[in-house]
Amino acid sequence: MSYGSVEQILYDVSTSRSHREAFRQNPEEASGKYALTDAEREMVVAVQVEDLFKYGINPMLLMGFWTSVRGPQSIPEYLDRVPKLESRLEALPG
């Protein structure tokens, strides 16, 4: 998998106005410039933050991506959709 490419597109959309606008206009085309697998591209294009979180993407990077695409008013929805760190810790063995 191309974990680094997933992080790069999320970072670019979060920090670059031109990348953000390109992604908002046509996410499929914008994501085509990154070496993503089909599964990764689907998660990014559909803004599947739950799956991206489970994939191991940092939640702060995800939040920046989410708010860049959905707007800051959508933070409550982001917080509802992303599993809590507590639930991940409970899943650890031992």
C-alpha cells in the first residue's frame, strides 16, 4: 500500500488552497496525481474518515483534511465518525 501517498494528499488538501479547490471540484481527478491504490483512492475521494483512521492515518491530519473539504462547522460530525482513541486502546491485547 502507499500509505505515504495517502498522507501526502491529505496534507496537500489541508494546507494548499489550490489543492483544496482542485479536490473540491473533482476529487477523482485531483487524487489521480497521487500513487494511491484503488482502495486508498476510494477512502480519500469519499472522505471516509472512519476507514482512514482505521488505516492508521493520524487523527489530526484527518481532521485538517475533513475541515478543508467539509468546513469547520462539520467538526461535530467528524468527532462522531472517528473512533475514539479510548476504543482503540481497549482493543489492544493484554
